[in-house]
Amino acid sequence: MDTRTELLCPAARAFLQGPKRMLIDGQWRAAADGAVFTTEDPATETTLAEVPAAGAADVDDAVQAARKAFEQGPWHAMRPSDRERLLLRLADLVEANAEELAQIEALDNGKPVTMARAIDVAGAAGFLRYMAGWATKLHGESLDVSVPLVREREFVAFTRQEAVGVVGAIIPWNFPLLMAAWKLGPALACGCTVVLKPAEETPLSALRLGELVIEAGYPAGVVNIVTGDGAHCGAALAGHPDVDKIAFTGSTEVGKLVGGAAMQRLARVTLELGGKSPVIMLDDMSPEAAAAGAAQAIFFNQGQVCTAGSRLYLPRASFDATVQALADIANSLRLGPGLEPDTGMGPLVSRRQRQRVAGYVQAGVEAGARLVCGGDAELPRGHFFKPTVLAHAPETSSVVQEEIFGPVVVALPYDDIEEVVGRANGTPFGLAASVWSNDLSRVHRLVPRIKAGTVWVNCHNLLDNAMPFGGFKQSGLGREMGRAVFDHYTETKSVMIAV
């Protein structure tokens, strides 16, 4: 059965069959030099569409369109309540086209369509609505100042929060639509304009979102979408002299390059980067409960999650029983195309990613880890990888220290909680962690000692629009979501008036 034809809704089928163009200054355009690349269905390895491959000239056109829209025209004069209404309208359109967007995401990324509906599409609509509410609530403050050198005058002083300007937003392939919303929402709420670059592997939902942006009534140039690879399109955007702020989500390795390019001209930059999140089970957790929590932490979205719980620390007394229970869960997950309703785990996003994950598993075994279950899937087509459990890997091995970004968890025993805190903090990353126990006294003592931007208790991979999200150490700079995100999309201006 061809999942692209038999299971697609008419709207998704029509979108896939239509020509793909970039959105620049309100117009749909091919690349200036006519270059294209293909995006594929990772479950079948068949081509979904040809997409423009933007070069530096295309990026420059998009940035100049964003600059013009920021400084002139209707967007420049638009009031906060008008920006709020536009964001709400965009959220409504995302919700109205939810099934189409979910199917596009499932095909382009490989994730189960049931998850795309519940997480990616619903999450994007909800986030846009949350950010819409902030458009009318961003404000400075009045200050009662003391100016010691001029005592004969009185002063009125206040601060203003002003939009930073043109934002270059570079997003990853694991949650393409949701990550686009994460960048667009705060930028548009405070009055910035945006050049959005989706990942080369998953450009389609961003292009469909661009159609909805136009339908919502955004002025030309406010949102521009350029497609292409990181070496040409992404690098041109990160290094463009007229981009005021770069917002990047992706790997730590690439994030350092993007951040370095931005810092060359002191552009504002936020980086949401990789992770190697520890999952710490305390000794009051039963093997069954611990295994269920660990499975949710690592196998969600095929393990292609920056906060994936890829290091599982278990009390030695319950180690073997918990590992076996986790392996049973892993073996029960059905691999299949994202559009099939009974799929438990879809493919990885690309052949390159599957090879990367397989290489880590092999390196872990060679370093001394025991392969409990899983490994590369021998299927006739598709980039599938079985949910994998490794045990007893050396703490210094790559599977313990480095981000794998796949459905691979390393189970590690510990003897006392003092020991596990040091081991949990013993990687270059600090994005997230989780602690599992019904003893809240012990939990409260642990939480301040864990070096991570988010610590979950008795859950994992759960986010809320109101909670700031970001990492410690090499997991990034700045915060997404919540009120905190606007510190990165605005500048604070101080004003003093002698009266």
C-alpha cells in the first residue's frame, strides 16, 4: 500500500502535488539560480517534493524584505492589539488545517501522525495563542531617578521595550512545525520581522505554514521563508550583516558555528542546543513503574528529542528487573510508516541519521556495553531503527557522554545518591533531567544539585507555554517560551526627560 496516496487527506495530497516555492516579500519564488533539492518520505525513501535551494542572493532578498517591512509600511505602524489579532488568526488557521499539517509532518519527518496531531499541530496552535496574549502586555517601567549632578532640575525617566528588528530563525527537523511556531510567535508578538529557515530534511510544513501566514493577512515581508542547506542558506542567514538577532535550535556543534557568526557582528543570539538528559530513578520506584517512565523519556518521537532521557540511572538492587521490563516495552513497539494508525514508532529522519545512531550503538558495544535489545532494523526500505537498550556502558564512553538523537537508552546502576548526582552532571550538557520518586523530601534536596535548565519530577519531556525552556553549559544560551523569551526579542531603551 502506498501510504502517500491511500491515507492522505485531499488537502495534503494537493499540497504535495503542487509546486514548492520560497516565501520572500509576500511572493512565492524559486531560487535565483534555479537550484532545487528533494525531500523524502523516510518510511519509504521515496521523493515527496522538489524544493528551492536558496543561496546567498535569495537570503539577502529575504533579509532586505524583512528590513523594509520592519521599518516601513503597515507592520511598522501596527498596534499591539493588531499583532495579537493576527497571531490568533494564524493559530485558528493552523487548527482549521490540523489534519493536513499533521499528515505533511508525518510524511516529511516520519513521526506517527497521531503524535503529529496531538503534539506538533495542537502545540503550535496553542503556542501561537499564548504568544498572542503577550503582544499587548509587553511594557517598560517608570523610574524615580536621583541625578546627583543636577539638583535644580526634576526628571521623568522610564524604559521602553522595543522589538530587536530582523530575526533570522533557523529550526531543526525533529519538530518542524512546532519549532517554527516557537520562533515566529514571540518575534511577531513584539513586532519583529522574520526570515525563517527550516531544516533541509523537513521543509514542507514550514512552507504550508507560510501559506497560512499570507491567508491570515500578514503584510508582505513580515514573514519570509527560505529553504536550503546549512552550509549555504543557513550560513548566509547567520552571517548576514542586516540580521539583528539569530534564533537557532539544533545541535551543539552547529550552534557554536551559528553563534560564532552572529558574535562577529555582535548580533543578538539565542541557542537551544543538544542534551544528554539523565533519568534518575530512586529506590522506591518499582521496576515496572521505572521502566514505563524511562520508556516515555527516551522513545518519544523516535528519541529524536533534545531532552531525550538517554541516560537511565537505576539502583543496583532493582537494575536487572527494570532493564528487562524496559526491554519488554521496547520490543512491543511496532515500527511502521507515520501515516499508519497503529504505528508505535516511525523511522528516523534520514539515512544519515540512522547510520549515525547505528554507529553510536556499535561504539557502545565495542566499549563494553551490553546490547539488551534493539539495534538497526533490517527492513526492505525506510530509515527504521529498533528501540534500543544498552546496559553497563563505561561512564566515559560516547554513548554516555554524547548526544545520540535516536531511540537509544543506556542503563547504568548506582549504589548511592551522592554518586549518581556527580555522574548525572558529568557531561558537557545541561538541558534537562528527571527524578522519579514518591519521597518528595529527597526529591527537593536533589533538584538544586542537578545542573539542567529543566528538571522534571515523575515525568519527562513535558513542556508548558508558560515555563521558560533552555539549557545550562553547552546546551545553549537564552530561553524559549514564557515571559522570559521576550528578553531575547526586544531591546530595553532608557529615556530621561529633564522637566
